[in-house]
Amino acid sequence: MWYKVLSSLIISAGILWGAQRVAGFMMKRNPELKACHVTQTPVNAEILVHGSCEPEYMIDPDVIDSVTSLKTYNLASDHSDFADNFLDFYLYLKKQKDPRYLFLYVSPPAFDKNVSNIFQTFKYVSFMDDPVVYYTVKENDPYFTTVSNIPFVRFSYYSHFTMSKIAWGAGSFMLNSHSEPKHPNGFRPPIPRANNPLNEFWSLMPEGGKYTWFDIREKYLRKIIELAQKHHIIVTLYESPAYFGNQPVPTNRGEFEEKIRRIANEYHVQYLKYDDLEMAKDPSNFFTTVNMTYKGAMEFSRIFATSINEKVIQKTNQQFLKHTHTSNAVVKQDKL
Amino acid sequence: MTTGSLPFYLLILITLIVFYVSKDMKFKQWILLLASLVFASYYSITSVVTVTLMSILNFYYAKYAIKGGNYTYTKLVVINTINIASLLLLRKLIDLGFNSLTTFSQGFSNTSIVILGIGFYTLQNVAYQIDVYKKRFAPETNLVGYILANAFFARVTMGPVMNIQAFNKQLATLPVKFTEENFTLGVQRILIGSIKKLVIAERLTFTVNYLFDDPHGSQHGYSVLVAGLLFTVQLYFDFSGYIDIALGTSRLFGIQLKENFNMPFRSTSISEWWRRWHITLIEWFTQYIYYPLAYKLRHARTTATLVAIACTFFVSALWHGLGITYIIWGLCHITYLIAETLLKKQTMALQKKTNPALYAMIFTPITIALVCFSHLFFRSADLSHATRMIYVLFDFKNFWPDISFSQWLMNGGDDFETSFNLRFGVFLAILYLVFEKRILNTYSFGRYRVAWFTFLTVVLVMLGVFDGASRFIYMQF
């Protein structure tokens, strides 16, 4: 009997191992997963906008293109935390040309332990053979990493998310292997809503609440900045407007902002804030505290594009020109 | 640690090794008891203390009550009042203060179970006292066996409900050798149970929770209809999946538990449904409530049957929970069964005249629809939510969602991920139900077949949903 049991275990393992290879191949062909898309199709942007849902729903790269004349891609993805952002950025750099600028959305709630954005392991299951991905997943989801050693379990563990993505990837591969994602520049316009659910959102917020700093988020924010600087990419942290209305702002928000500023200063990167904009006072621009409606998103995209063009891109260009001019002068003097 | 989790299987493995190494029957019982207490302690120490104390109390009470040959009715009432009061106090009233385990959703959302399986072993203790009082059985002499009958880790969570004497009979003849038959039948049941739970029930969970718990979930009659049907299917695969795992685990130790389901989705009447669904619970209620009542009122004939049905299902509703939604669920079934009893002659005449396949084609969907309707109350968080769903269900102007037919065909108005999981889950459920009879036939085949076991393993690992699959629905009862 034990011979038969062993045989069925070996055959099962073989089938599952084969299925794991096929599933990995298919999932990587899913253009709707940004991590997969940027490793399969050339994007080669000059400007990358990155972060969680706020930039994904709010920054239209086409608007930035038109203002800065630089090709822009929105790498942000909703519900993600800084560890996701780090892996997306790492996978992007692995296959694409280095961008010149990285604009990363950073806000006090992004460091809050209780915020709903968490590491989404399922997005990276087809990249588990990469050591950086493996160790990042291991740090953020250790139990998954342990069970993922069983053949195919890396795909079936988060089956709710992965099966549909494998199916989509398979469809995409069979119909057209170079299929474009639904939103080629990475901007996912918020879906128009009949009712503004902002009030419903407020009912979920505890009164006089406090944020709790989560160290692992800080660690991965630092890793993103360090990775970018290693590739000589100019990093800018920014926070888009938030609408609090009459609701009390969490009492330690200022303290968190100060911590972010200290990290920015430590790495000599800019931290831009847009909370004093006139549009931030209009509730019709928002559907949650931090997410804007389509109207608000387009208005903010224009403001953001102009602002980064003046404060970052032109400034960097001037510094570059000045630096080149000075260097040329030094060379000339040396020659003389 | 829940039934079907990795630590659960590790516990089985360790227990199996020690169990089969030992040749001593008493030692084997102690090993099973120890494993059961370890399992219960993962939920709470209160669970361990409660099951042990309640077992000791019932064991010695019956022993001493019968000793003088004088187990009086008053004595029976006293001990069963203690048993039922313990159930109410420990599971219900204390939970009102600490966990609010009063309604389905609240109970299901709780991450901890205060007292594991108390609803199930209370029924066994009550039955034991009645059986000893009625002199159907002599009182048990093996305390370890008695505690084990209540706390056995394979079934303490959700049953099947079983006679303590029938369980203890098997303890006297525990197997000495690990046989191919026990291994094959046990592992096969565990694999099939896990497939039911992890591959099918878990894939439907997200949509069921959304339709019942989200304020935007059931906006149209169509979605309420889907909610009722999906919950019934989810409950079946969740609960019968657990029962399969329990039966399979017990079989590995040479213990045979009672079957709890027998293809309920093939029932052509509500009474048949209850003969096929949660069989052990209904047998308990039939034997200890229905028959005594029907016998007492036998002079009234039909009235006796109707009163007995009403009382049985009312108690069954209360056993599930003190919430009003459970009582309405019970009332639904009382109404169905009373109507069925009153129309018995007509339906029997119709059944004789009609082709059996045609009869099943007409009455099976009606039976399932009636059960699904009652489940709208059973699953709803509270009465206002249930009544809102019923109102939406019968608001025919607003029955269909505001999407085109082609959109409905494409993704049902949901995102691709949700509709994919739902449709895949429904497809697998239908596939299982179609081949259910064939699958049940394999339960008696005691030889290990490589192809069949490979197939089951691959299906489970490839299609199972493993994250968050920790709770079984009936655990809260």
C-alpha cells in the first residue's frame, strides 16, 4: 500500500509542479497586473508616478506628458503598501530603462498600522523565483512563503485573486500575446458614482482617532528611495489633498508629517504637499477622504503637472545646465 | 487550529503514530482523549474545562441515580435542566455579554469560539440521561470513554451528533493494526471533505457575505434570489465537507461515525429534505422530542403530528440561536411541514400518477426554493435586514439589476475577479452534485487506487482556496 501512496504523491507533485510552471507563465501575461505588464511590455517612461490608490485614481500621465513633454507612466496600484510599491518599482527597473524622475505618494495614513492597505502577496506569486521578491514576500507574509514550497500552493493559496488572473493571462496569451492593458498609461479613472459615498466613509472613522506608526512601512519607503538613488533617479515625495470636512483630523497627523519630512531630508529629496489647494475644500471633488472623483482627479493632475514641472523638472534642468556650464568653464580654464 | 487546518493534520499524524504503536486499549483511549483536549485547548481553556466537567457530571449522575434502582423522573428533569441551562448560560447568555453571539453574522464574524461544540455534546448528554432513565442502556462504566465521546477531536466542533453508548461500543474494539481499508476510506473522506470546503464552499463565501452583509449587496429581487440559493449551496458544502473530514479522521482510528447528509439537493419534499440534511440532529429531535410528544397526544391523531412537528422545529430553531431570525426560520419549516402533512394524500396520489423523473423535475426545485427562502432568515444579521431582503425579493418592478443581458452574461455586473470566482464555484458545485451518487459509491471501496487519489490531491491543491479558510459555518452552534 505504501508503494501506491508514494506513487500517487510523486505523480501529484509532478503534475502540480508542471501546472505551477504553466500558471506562472500565464499569469505573467496578464496585462492588468502592473507588476506583470511592466516585465513583459516596454514602457520606458521618463517620469514614474507611484504609490497606492491615491495616485492610481488621481494622476493622469497624459496630462503630465503634455505639460512636461516627458513620457509618464502611472505605476501606482490600489490597496498597496510601500512593500508592494518597492516590488513593483524593482520589477519595473529590472526590465525597463531607468526613469529620470520618481514621484512617490506618501501620506501619514500610509504609515498607520490600521490602514486597510496591506501587502498583496498574490501579485508577486509568479515572481517567487526572484530572490528580492522572495525575501520581500517572506518578510511580509512568512506563512505563505513556508507553504508556497508545496508545488502549486503559491498560486492556490490566494486562489480568490490568482485564478482569475491566470485565466485572464491565459486568455490574453491565446488571443493576442502582446495585448495592451485597459489603461495603458496606468491611470485608472475613478468609476463615476451616482451617490457620493463620502458620508458613509466618515461613519467608519473613529472620532479623535490616532495613527499608529508601522516600522515596516518606513523600512520599505526607505528601500524605494535607496533603490531609486542607486539608479540615479530623482525622487520626490508628495501628498495629494485630503478632504476632512468637519471631521476631526487624527490628533497625531502633524507628528507623522514631521516624521516623513525628516526621512525626506535625510535622503535629500523633496516632500511636496498640496493640502492648501482651493479644490481641497470642495467635497464634490472627493469620494473618500483621500480619493478624488474624476472631475477632481483631472483638476489635480493639471495642478500637479504644472507644480512638478516648476518645482522639480525645470529646477533639476537648471541645476544640470548650471552644473554643465560650471564644469565646461572649469574644463576651459584647465585647458587655458 | 480548526478541523482541516495544517496543525490539525499534524495533530492527527502524531496521534496516529502513538495510537498504532501502542497495543493497549486503555492507552489508546487516553491518547485520543489527550489529543482531543489539546485540540479543544486551541480554542479556549474554557472549552476543555466545560467538556470535561459536563461529562464527569453526567457520567456520575447517571451512575448514582440508577444505583439504588431509583432513577426518578424528577432526577432526570434536574440533570437535563442543568445540561440545558449550561448550554444557554455558557453559550448564549455569557456570549451576549462578551461576544454577542446572537445572530448569524455576529457569530460568524467572531474569531474566537468561547466554548467549542457545547451545542452538540449537550444533546448527547441529554439523550444519555433519557436513555439511562428509560433503561434503554445501562450507565457507562468507562469515564475516559465518556469524556472522549463528548470531546473527540474529529467531531467535537460540529458533530455528527451520536449516541454516547454507540460511540463507546467502538472504543472497546479499537483496531490494533493500521489497515489499508481504514487508511483508504479515511484519507479519501478527508480529501473529498476538504475539496467540498476549500474548493467549492470557500469560493462562494465572498459573494454570499457581500449579498447578506453589505448594505449594497442585495438591491434587487434577483440578487436576493441568488443570495438564498448560494447560501444554501455554501452551507451544504461547508457543513458536509466538515462532516466528511470528521468521518475520515475517525476512520483512520478505526471509529465509524454516523452519516449526516444524503444528497439533500435531490429531495422532492421538505420532509425528505430533513431526512437527508443534518440527519443526526433531526434523528435526535425525532427520537427525543417528536416521538414522545406524538405518543403523548396520540388520541388526537393529525393534531398530534402537527403539534409534534411544531414543537420539534421550534426547539430546533432555539438550539440554533435565541435570535428572532432563527425562530422565523423554524416557523417557515413548521409551516412547510404542516402544509405537507395536510396535503399528504393529494401529493401521494399525484406522485403515483406522475412519472418519477417528471415529479422530481417539478418538486425538487420547489423544495430547494422553499429551503432557500427560509435560509434568508437563517443567514440574515437581524430581522430588519431579513425583512428588507424579503421586501426586495417581492418588489417585482425592481427585480432585475440595471444591466444589459450581454453584460449579465459577461460578468453579471461584477468585476471579472468576483464573477470568475462565483461562476467557477457554481460550476464546480453543479459538477459535484451531478456526480454525487458516484462519489458516494466510492466511500465503500476500501482499496487504495493511485489514479483516484492523485486526482483528488491535484484537484484539492490546484483549486482550493487556502487563505482565510479557517471557520466552518456551523461552528457557532
